[in-house]
Amino acid sequence: MNRIIGMGIGVLYLGIAFGALQWANNGWATGYEDVGFWWTVIAVILTIAATGALIGTWIHTQPRED
């Protein structure tokens, strides 16, 4: 159950990061470089968080061999 929740959170963060990249693309395309830049920064931070959630969940939910 913990693996499902952790992976779900990682996928949710990836979805939010994708949305942030869309906002960044809109900012760059309309000439608002500052908006594009900061949404890109937000998207990168969210992608790092998603990667951490996915990898951390995978590592910490492996069965133990005692």
C-alpha cells in the first residue's frame, strides 16, 4: 500500500511539473521571459521532487532479507 501511495505522489508531482512547463512555454512564446524563466524553475524543482518521491518509494518499499 505504501508503494502505491508513494508512486502516486511521484506521478502527481510529474503531472504538476508538466503543467508548469506548459505555463513556462506560454510565457516564453508571448514574450514574457520572466514568466517563462520562473515557471521553468518551478517545473525543474517539481521534477526533482517527483524523481525523489519515485526513487525513494522504490528503495524504501523493497522487501527485507533478515
